[in-house]
Amino acid sequence: MTFLVLNRRRILKDLAEWFPDSRTRLVVLTDRRTLEGADPADFAPSFLAFEVTFDYTGEATGRRAAELCRRHGVTRVLTTAETDLVRAARLRERLGLPGQDVTGATAYTDKHAMKTAAAASGVPVAAMRVVDDADGLTDFAAEAGFPLVLKEVDGAAAIGMSVLGDELAVEQAALRWQPGGPGGRMLAEAWIEGDVYHVNGLMSDGVVLQSWPSRYLHTQWSNFHEATPYVSGMLHPDEPLFARLRDATAAVVAALPPAPGILPFHAELFHTPDDTVALCEIACRAGGAGIVDMHERAFGINLYRAGLLGQAGRGHEVTWRDPVTRLGYGWFPPQRGVLRALPGRCPLPRALTYTTSATPGRRYEGPRSAVDTLSELHFTIGDDEPLVPVLHEVEQWWTDAVRWD
């Protein structure tokens, strides 16, 4: 069997380890940003074929993927990123290859289709409507009230998302549909007040195989638009919400079209003041920020590796363990301004690893997405420690240690 890997992740050095037969089995088409400054020639000998594209999301990349499939007799198409889900599914259908089909991929990327299915399974979702013009947005605002959320139907990482608090904000947002504006199909949703949790794990054929809930300290909207620290940690299994979040996620997975083999998933859910657990969204790929590293430290399984092996028909190679301790991560985004000082290390006793790519004296323009980061921290959470105070402790350490002008 020969596999095409459509790649946007910095896993090129890992692929040969995950696939010991990579020199005869893997055809890799990768985004140039995954090279991390290395020469493509450093990676090419590890694979049957290796190509770098400078316009990864463009149509030319899709056409090149099809050409590589035909040239090398590819039998399966493997992905790790949301960008590739529908593109890979279309390629499979066109070439008659096994794996997730277009209907299934669309259900996990089209938020309206996703939440319609979730609601049918009994999982609460926000009131919503697909809008493609100014009148549609205005009508929905009149029905749903304020605040409301406007996002791309198939967006990710809070890119293109707006929170509209009044009629003036709706009028300004509606300008996107005026002549010369970007326009497009958007999803308008009623605002859901509450804490935000995420559930990560593995699924197969519509069934959750492994999962664990965690909590965000802030919303992705706040991480992106207000540059708040992206801090999260795993729940204790004795917490009442633990089982409810897992059950809601399992219900959504069962309601959406099943994909053959093993795939990672990342679900986000609200817990409202009236004790409702509602779906924000779910994706059939690994979560961003520090989720993959946190999951691997806790369970001994890399979610990228698991998904690639599962799509390759090697799901029997995917195993995991129970966590020894709860873990968390902090991703710290750039502010708008000149960075004057940042910590070179993390003195917190709970810290496991701390890395930074920031340059003091450099001007930054704020986050480019909800998962943009200057520095990253992974830390432990004691079994007898309440989660939220730990997350606040990590945030406070960063806030006190970094300085912007």
C-alpha cells in the first residue's frame, strides 16, 4: 500500500518513525511552513516522494495531490489538519479510495450541518441560522437578540469570528455583503453564556474509543481578539461535569456520519449558569495549541500519529494508557506593541517544560489566530487541587513576568 500524506503539521521528522516503511510507502505533500527553516533535501530521502508547496490551501495543491496519487499508485490519503478534510475526501471519492467521504468530512467542518445533527441527537446547541446577505443577518438579530456571534461556517481558531453586541455592530458587520465587500456564507448564532470545556480523544466508526475533558480558562474569542493567555487543564474524573461532557461528546459523534478507521477528535462545549451542557463545535482532527503535547504526555499517544495510522488501516498499532497525573498547558499570545521583557524560564514548581520563540525589542501586531503563541508552558495539576485556581496561577505568573510597551 502507498499513502499520500497531506501535511500542515511540523511532524516531518516523526513520520519516518511512525511509518518505518516510509521510504517505500509515503508520498508527502507538505506546506513550506512545516520545514522549520530546513532544506527540503534533508527530508526527501525518508520518503518515496516529497514535495513542498508554497500555496498549501490553493487549488493547485489539490490538483498536485491528485497527480501524485495517480503517479505513485496511492491507495489511501492521510490528513492531520482541518484544511485537508474535505479536499482529501473529494480525492478519495474521485479515485475510489477508502476513508472518510465528502458527506462525513462536511459534517465535521460545516458548523450548521454539525450542530443540526447534534441537536437531533438531543445535545443542546445555540439558536442559529446560515446567512449570506445583510438582510439575513439583520433578521436573525431581531429574532435572537444580543449579543450574537457571527462566524465562518467552516472556520477554525476564531478566525473571521465576530461578537455583535448591538444594532450598530450588526450594521457594520453587514457591510461585508455590500458591493466590494468580502461577502460569503456565514453562521449567525445566539450567544451562549458559560464556561468553555474541550474533550479530546479518538473515535472509530461513530464510537468514541478514548476521551478526556479539559477546561479553558478563557474563550478562543478572548485569546484571539483580546490576546488573553490560552490556558487549559484536564478535569478530575470525580468532577460531576466529567461524565456529562464525555457523554455529550459521544452523543454528537454517534449522530454524525461515521468514518472508517481511527480518527482523533476535538470537541468544545459550554457549561451554562443553568447547568446545561451545550455543543460549541466538534472537529475530526487533533485540537490545536498545546492539546497534542498534553495528550501525549498524559496518555502516551500522539494524536497526529494515531490519526495517520488509523487512516492508513493500521489502527491495531494505536494504543494508550491511563494518565498518571493531570496536566495542563499555557500558550501565551503576542500583544500589540513592543515586547520589552519576558521570562526565560518558569519558576512554578508545577512547570514541566517552558519554551519561547519571542524576541525582546521586537514589535508584534497581536495574535493572528486563537492559537498564535510566543511562549509555551506545560504543567502538572495535583489530584487534590481544584483546577481553576491552578489555571489562574499560571496566567498570573505570565502576566507579572511579561512586559509590553
